[in-house]
Amino acid sequence: MLRDITLGQYYPADSVIHKLDPRVKLFGTLIYIISLFVFKGLPAFILAAIFLVVLIKLSKVPFSYMVKGLKTIVLIMLFAAVFNLFLTPGTKLVSFWIFTITYEGLKNAVVMMVRLIFLIIGTSLMTLTTTPNELTDGLEKALSPLKYIKVPVHEIAMMMSIALRFIPILIEETDKIMKAQMARGADFEHGNLIQKARNMVPLLVPLFVSAFRRANDLAMAMEARCYRGGEGRTKMKPLHYQKRDRMAYLTLLVYLVAVIGLRILWTNVLSGMAGSIPIMSIEINPAVNIEKTEEEKAPSASNRLKRVKLIVAYDGTNYHGWQVQPNGETIEGVLNRTLSSLLGEKIVVTGASRTDAGVHSMGNVAVFDTKSRIPAEKISYAMNQRLPEDIVVQKSEEVPADFHPRHCDSRKTYEYRILNREFPLPMYRNNTYFCYRKLDLEKMQQAAEYLKGEHDFKSFCAAAAVVETTVRTIYELTVSRQEDIITIRVTGNGFLYNMVRIIAGTLLQAGMGMIEPEEIKTILAAKERSAAGPTAPAQGLTMIGIEYLS
């Protein structure tokens, strides 16, 4: 196993790659690594594979010798593959016990393994065709411009060279120690994980002692030869670019441009053929959304697999309300982007309540239609990994195709919180309204009683609102106090635009003695917005939840 490690080892041969300037090989390795993370799609994958095969052929290093180096990273590759295979959400292919394999996970696992294989072979090619001395000189020369900003280029290059040179030495030393310990009865192959780790102690202790001894001997030898760094030192074989080096640079640049060009072309092809080409890419499906009309009719469920309901909690401080706005971030906008990215299709959610800017929620409801095979109850877990900290999906579940969050009979509950004390408290600034004037809790409670039941709440509706009717029913309306926090809690069958905030503003006037509780009857009868109190600030309002009756 130890003999299979090829990193840091040099394979002597008479090839074009061996003769190249070490700076070219360093630059080529960097370009190839970049290309592995840039390429996308089957054409770019084939180009990278052909380029690597040609380099191996020109190097005259046996392919079997390079492949040996892959044995040492099998566990790393398997771990990366399993991690992507089972933990990537997407279209379900196979499901057993608690494990689910998705199309996206399978694709990511394959791409990750291919990249790791290409990465190991490509970087090994540089060390196999370049001696440690050449690598040191090339690295020092390549990094020489950094000397002007006081970077110790020579020391860095020397340390990297010594580290690479020590790899085969330590491998050989490890092999000798292992054989010596096995001759004394040590067992490195049997037992559980803890026993194997314990059995490694007789191997590791002598190895570390040997490594430190070699490092100390090297330092003493350098001191004895009056080694003082790279300044003023001459080289027996100074580096000079040849014609073949310039041709190699040109070839590398052409390769990189080709990889980038293929990526751009592949992306454009997928964009122009949405949903028709699933090769090495997530299938792009046509938009599958809840149809929204001016009448807000329930969307058709035809050609849709399922309708999913979300219960969403959020802190509305940093958002311009629920509904998508052209010039600001909104809750709906974030949900649409997150779901579209997660499910690989265009998603537009329909919300139960269009909360205003700065208003919070503990349980707003939204629905969307999707063709995704991800179980509905798992979508919340996947979304919460992608959503910002101030938006959390509390639950996701499949609902009937005719379920509409605004058209089904429901009871909505809101709370308006008021911090009533002499001075504000900073920790309450985002979720309470501060009022320094002493509020009469009893008068607020008396005024609230007149608002219960079915009424025409036109006086408590924003003037710009367009609705069929302003008649609403309030089932419960309570005003309570706990220490410095006054909470107005209201439950109804629906609420007009700014209705809860206007109710809160009106009850605040009653609490401050600006109106008498009995005047609520006059305000309701007036059916004029100007008759009611002001609209209370948004930060004190929180949607508690929605209870569906059928």
C-alpha cells in the first residue's frame, strides 16, 4: 500500500514533458486544476480527459504507475461520493430505509469522483516528471516578483521542495519500520477501528523519531555548509525558456479558452432547450406555478403532481413585506428563488396573508405546485438549509389540488405588542412598538369589546384598498399586560388592508385617554377611515397563525 504512493516521487525518462521548464509545468498544473472546476457538460469533460491522456503519453510514464497513486485516495473518493449521493436533494431515483438516492446526487457523485481522479493524476504528472531541485528552482523563479513585497520566496520554495523530497523517504522508512514491527508480532490488519489505531502506536512513534532526526541532520548539514538563503547564490543550471516552453504556454492557454468556451456554449444550449436535455445537468422543467389572476382564482391542478403547503415564520425587519416588489427584497421573492433553485423548476408561491413591510409572522401559509419527486414533508428541511436566518419553514406537507390558502374558510390570529415604559429597550426594537405614555389597560379592554362580532370595518381599512366587501367577523379580541408589554391579540375570519394596525392605533388612543371606549360604536358607524385612530407602526405586528376550518 505504501509503495503505491506516487506523490513526490520522480520517474526518470527521456520525454518532451521531462525537458520542459519547471515553470511551465507549474503553470500547466495550475491551469489544469482551474479547468477541472470550470468545465461543465460532457464536451468539456471529454476535452479534459483527452488533454490528460495526451500529456501522459508524451511523458512516457507508464499509466499503470500513475494509477497506483489513486489507491491511496480510494476512501476519500468513496466518502465524497457517498456524501453527495445520499445528501443531495432532488428527483428521487431509489429509496430504501432512511436513505434516498436522487438524480442530482448521483450526478454530483460521479462528477466529484471524476474531478478527484483527474486532479490526482494531473498533479502527480508534475512531480513524476520534475526533480525536486528543478521544482525548487522553478517555484522560486516563478514567485520572484513577490520579493519586492518582502515575501521570503526562496525559503518557501525550499521548504516545499524538502517536503516533497521527504515523502518518498518517509514512505520507505515507514515500510521498513512496519516490517520490523510485524517481525516482532505486531498486527496492523486485524481488529476493530480502535484496536487498529492502537496498533499503529508502535509504528508512529519510531516514524516521528526518525523524521525529526532526519530534519535535524539536514539542518546541521546546511549550517555546516554556511547556508544563508538564496541571496547571492549562483546556479549550476540556470533556467532559460526554450521554443518548446513557449509552445507549451500557448497550448495551455488554448486549452483553457476551449474549456471556458465549451462551458458557455453548454450553458446557452441548456437555456435554449429548457427541459429537453438532461445530459450531465439537472433537467430544466417548464414553469409549474400557481396561476394568479386579478380575481385570485385557485390555480388549475392539471398536469401537476402535487400541491405543497408551507408554514413560514419570519422576522420582517429587513423585508419590504410579503408580496414581490420591483425595488426591494420580500419574503415571497426569497421563497420563490429558494424553491426554484432547490426543485429545478420555476416556482411562484401563493401566500395566505400579504403582510406589510416590517411585519413578522410565526405561521403564514403559502402553497405551490411542483413536479418534483422530493417528498413534501422533506422540502422544509431542504429549504431551511438554503434560507437566510430570519426566514424558517416550520412545516411542509402535501394538500389537495383545490386547496387555496386565501379562499378556504379559516381563522387568522394576529398580535400587536406595545412596550409601555419610560424608556425603550433595544432588544425589543424590532418586534414591539414603544409608547412612553402610560396606557390605561382597562379602557383599552372596554374599547376592544365593541369591536367583537360581525361589523362593517370600513373605518378600519386603508383608504386605497379595493375589496368586494368590508364586512368582517372578529371572534376574539383581548388586551393583556405582562410587566411592560401590552399585547393586543385578535382572531377573525379575515382582515382588511392595515386593519389590525388601525385597530391597535385606535385602542392606543383609548388607552391614552384621547377617546372614550364608547366612541368605537361611532367610529364603526361612520364608515370613514378618518374616523378611526392612526395606523400603528408595523414592527409591533406579528401574524401568529392560520387555522383552516375545512
